[in-house]
Amino acid sequence: MHVLLVSCVFPPEPVVSSQTSAHIAQKLVANGHTVTVLTSYPSKPAGKLYPGYSRRLIDRKRTPGGYELIRCFSTLSSRSRLINRFTENISFGLTSSVAALFVWRPDVIYANSWPLFATGMLFIVAKMRRIPIVISVQDVYPESLVSQGRAVAKNLFMNCLRWWDGVIARGCRTLIVISKRFADFYRYERRVPAERIHIVPNWGDDSVGNMDEEQISKFGISKGIPPNARVFAYGGNIGVAAGVETLVQAALKLQTTSVFRLLIAGAGSQLHACQELARDHDDGRVIFHSPWKTEETGLVLGLAEVLLLPTRGQQASVSVPSKLISYWLAGRPVIAMAWPRSDVADFIEESGGGWLVEPDRSDLLAAKIQEVLGLSRAELRQRGEAGRDFAARNLTRKICLPRVVSILEQVVVK
């Protein structure tokens, strides 16, 4: 079959859904299918065009992986403002949908695109060309905007967005959602038939746990971290929705006799604000590593005893941060700041791989860090292993990728 894979992010961007889209393309080719990928020019997570790339309306090339890669123009979103994200969404939606109109007719479209607008335009193209479309849902919109404080819950515009999301969800051939709560939401709130909803979590690279202790030690020294330091770390996007400033505030509240260091690795619109916050209390306990290269993932995660996962407000109820997967595959316990009735909370409870703290409460996080610092290294290792075991059974490429490919193949058979 011929699969048109539309992904708003794609390698070399390091975000998880970029990697999963590439894995799907590679697996489909390996199974003997023809694949065309439509994507944007790489800019995530910092929102800046990667070196070596120049944007054109359309750039087409054949990849060593055996699929055709078509990059489509879109605006860049270097600042986490709603208008920036909106124009990026619309611009990629326009160019990718026009490209989808003229590519050799595929048997199925797999969409991992920006929600509502870009996905909606692609949905219209699929209907026009009578092509079945499978949509991957990474976040619930527009509810995610409300949880981030970017929009009010009820007004005419938001009601229109909910209606449009329902039209798309009910009109596509299949929805692939990343959690049971997402599945329940689309079944009961958007009225999508249960048989057309498939739960396939995002997955991580289980090789992240293969760490070189000598290289980790050298990395720590290069960042000025004392060998006896108790290191807690965050690795990922430092944007508005991430809530990383709460980590900095908690670290600065600690009253501990241990040599404590908070390592924050990544880039994003709130990086400067977090650096300024730490600089106001400059005692060296908060350390930044930016940019954070993909090949440094094992170094950052391996240096930490405990990894930190903040979310904002009720954000965890409408999204599942993918960094939790790589955290656990690294064999480290996790302190997650998440709403109790969320998939993150369910994962923490089911796995035994960490602790849960109320979001946006730096005082509670500081108290939890203080508590965890008092635990034995053996208990920390035990919780880390519990998380890794849970991820290995549920959240790896070996487990999840064949399920996505099978769904796409079955759509064509039907």
C-alpha cells in the first residue's frame, strides 16, 4: 500500500512524536509499503530553524530510509504565545494540505499534525479525495488550551472548536489515542464509536538506559557539579505549559545539609525567565544545560538520582508528557507534579516508579524533594527499577510500533 504520513515534527527534531513518526515510516517501508512523509522544517524545541536548512515552499527528497520526504513551509514559533502557535499551525496546515492534494493518491493517510486547524485541513483533503485517514491524538484540544490558562472554558469560539474536533474525530476512519483516559474522553465527550478508537501509547528508546558511568561523571564535572552532589534533573521543553519555573522555585526553598543540585536541560520560551529566577538567588544549586543535544540524553538522565516532571494546572488530564517514558527507561524514579485524576497519576501509582505532587505548588515540591533526599539509595534504585520495568512492558518501540503499523494495514484491508 501507499501511506501518506503527515507529521508536524520529524527528525532531526528530538521530541518524542517526531521520533515515533520516523519509526512508523521506517517500519512501513520494511514491511514492503510505499511511504511519503509530509512535514515541516525542523525548529523544535527552541522554535528556531536548524543550521543547514533554508525554508522554501516545498522541498522534496528521497531518504536513505527508503521513503520520500517532503518538507513544507510554515512559520516558526520561537515564543510560546497563542498567536505564534496559531500561525504556525495554520501555515503548516495550508502547505501540507495543498501538498496532500497533489501527491500520488495514497491508500491511507496517517496524521500526526497540529490539532484542529492543520489536522482539520488535512481531514478535508482526505474527504475530498476519498482517502481513509487515521489520526494520532497527542493532546486533547481545545481543552488543553483551557488547562494551560490560554483560553476560557466556555464561549462561542471554544464551543465551535469543540464541535469541529468532534466532526474530525467522528469522521476519520480510526483514532489512535495515547491513553485510556483519552479513549474515554473521545468516546463519551466527542461521541466516537468505541470500535474506532485504539489505545497505543507513545514509546521511547530503551537504549537510553545503556549509560557509560565514566562519561556521565565527566559530564557532571564539566557542568561544575561536585562528585558528592545529590542531583535532581529535568530534561525537556522549557515552555509556558511545562512549568519549569516551579522546579527552580522549589530548589531555592530547600533547607538541606546535602550538596543539592537541580539540573535543567533543554530549551524553550521560558528558559531566560528560569535563568533569571535562579540568578536572583545565585548559590549555584540550579544549573542549566542548553542546548541539550539528543546524544546527551543518557548523560543528563544518568547524572540524576531523581527526575522531575512538572505540569501546569490540570494539563495532565488532557495530555501525557512523553518525557516520562525516557525518564523511566533511564531507570530513575520520578517526582511528577500532576493532577490526581490523570494518566500521569495512574502511571505513577501502577508502576510504583515515583511520587505525585500537586501541580504549581513549589512548597509541596520542596517538601517532597526534602523527603526523598532522606531515603536510602537502595530505595531510590528500587523505585527506578519499578519504573523501568513498567516502561519496558508498556512503552517501548518493540511493544507499540507494530500495533500502529497493524492498524494502518487493517484500514486498507477493510
